[in-house]
Amino acid sequence: MNHAFLDGNKRIGHAAMEVFLVLNGYEIDAPVDEQEDVILSLAAGKLERDGFTEWVRKHFKSIG
């Protein structure tokens, strides 16, 4: 639970995930509000790693 930033860990984590996906030819296919809810749930401990992984698998698509 050591955080690199005083504030913004959720945003930078989400941005890093998106960059990783784009660099590998994918993108998240979900409304911004849904993405925000998922990231906040993950950060609050309401969503476990397995649940988050499953959500990502269901919501990414190939670019192009």
C-alpha cells in the first residue's frame, strides 16, 4: 500500500493500463463512467484482482 503519489495513483494506474494495452494493439471498450467505477472499486478493496482481471478481459478489444 505504499503509494508513489500523494494523490493520483488511481489515475496513473488506469493510464498505465491503457498505454500498455494500446502498445499491444488493444483498448478498453467501456464507458468512462464504468471504467471509473471499476478503478474506484479496485482501489477501495471492493473488487479483487481476479474480478478486475475478468472485467478487463470482457472489456478490451483489438485496435484496427
